[in-house]
Amino acid sequence: MGANSELSQLYGACMAGDLSVAEKGNVRGALRALAAKRTELLHRPELALGVAALAQRYDKRVREVADWKPKSSNAYRQLTSLVRHLFDRYGNTPDWLIDSWTRLTLVEDGVNLPDLTLHLGQGHSLRSFSQLPVPLNKRVEHGLREAPAGCTFREALRYAQLSARGALAWWGVVMESRLGRAPLADDAFWLSVVDFFVAAPMVDPRHFGPVCDWIHQKRSVGIGTEPAQPGFTLKGRSMASVLAQTEQWHRGLARARRQSGGAVIPGSISWAGLPVANFQAGPVRIEQLTTYGQLQEEGNAQRNCVATYVQSCRMGNCGIFSLTVDVPVA
């Protein structure tokens, strides 16, 4: 078995971290059990993280690998089937959560998804899980359990929050805005922005994303000579005034671009960036964008207004980062 072989990569993933002797023995037991089933899972490096998470939690199983009968030759389906067999005592863990074991990252928004799987699989309530980034009520927990397969944790959470508000029609719009892209922070406030729009049904949903960008600028960076207003809220404001101020801000940005050295800002315009190092771990890369061309490319790819932050970036008031996950071709 070579150092770069598929089995070596899997073994390395399984033994990663500071494991005790007992934990290493537990991992070996899981791998032997999988080997006895002659499953394809041992030969798929792209699933190594999921298999490693399974092996490291093998002592928490509620059933034996020997009793598992895969119904598909597809390795991804085999892994989800095995996870449900081993850890889902009552068979009601959400599909989106089981599916997360096949992804290249198993922690989203601070939530360890395998740990959450075991928590729910033992019959505990979702609200009692200690790693949740935001508090849940019963209605939101029900929505999280009902979120569609294939969701990330954040997509499932937004689905649940909107379902509890009777506003599922806004799910796609919300996920394309800051609420879908930015880390979960000040969640109650941003949900109040959703409520503000839902209460005005005649407003075109396409305004939601730009308004969120304007609010973020106003709360976190400041507009023009105006300092940041962290306590800014929409209370007492009309939709008409909010849309007018958002439009005025965007027009001002466009005018500033035209007046800064020519008709348009050259894509080669660059800045030093914030003193935060880029990050790479396996297929995951986080890179700070430090040219206007990069901001434009990111904005076009994600369909957002990130390029409008060029002046704030150049002044050092904020930094824009791009996260990329390289998914290997099966």
C-alpha cells in the first residue's frame, strides 16, 4: 500500500487529530468491518472525510455494519445509507443532514454535522444541540426537519425560519442575498428585514438583495462621510424611503466609479487588503480579493453587488473574501 494510495489517504483521514489508543482501536474496528463488506467506500478519496467521521464515531453505532445491506453500487448513496443504518435509531433524521456526510466539509456555520446527526439519531431534540449558532423555537425546529434533501445547514435553517413565517416563497431570494452568503450574525435583525419585505407584498423581491447590501454598508461601514451605525433598524421607516435611499446609494457608487480616473475603474486597480492571511486546507480555499477585477468576477459569479465595495476596500474599511471548494470529478 503506497503512501499516496486511496487506502493510505483514507487511513490518514481516519487517524487525523489527537486520538487516544482506544479511539484508534475504534477506528480500526470500523475499517475492518467495512473491508469485510467489500464496499466501494474504502476506495473513494473524495468521501474520505465522511468515512473518517463514521469510523471515529463507530462506538456510537446503534446497529452493526455486518447487518447493513447496500441497495446501490453508487458510493455516495452507500455512504448515506450506511450512516443512516449505523446512527439513525428511529429513521427520522433529515435527508439533508445525512447527505452532508458526502460533502468536502463537515462543519458549517460552526455546526459539526456528524455530531448533529448522532444527536438527532439518538432521539434528542434539535433545539437541545449545544453547537447551534442561533436559538430555535419549535416551529423552526420542525422546519429544519422538513428542509429539502441537498440543503446545506444554512439553507436548511433559512428554509425553516421562512417556513415558520409563512414566507417560503422568499427562500430563493433570501439565499441569493447576504442572508445566504454572509456568516450567521445578528440573525434576529436580518430576519426583521425579511419581515419588512414580506409585509409589503407589492414590492418586487429583486429589491431585497440590494437593500440588504445598503443596510450592511450603513450598519458596518458607513455611507459617504456618515460613520457606521451598528444600531440601525427599519423601525418607523417606509418601504418607499428605504428603496429610495438604496437607489441613491447605488447611483452614488456608479457616479464615483465614473469620476475616479475615467469612465470606469480599471480592473487592475488594487489595494493592500486587510492583514488577514489567505487559507487553504485540502480542496477548501479562502482568498482575499484585492483588485477591482476580482470583485467584478466574484459579483458576476455570485450575482451580487460585491463590486460596489471597491472604495471601502481601497480605504481599508472592509475586506472581501472568496471561498472556493474544488470538487473532484467522479
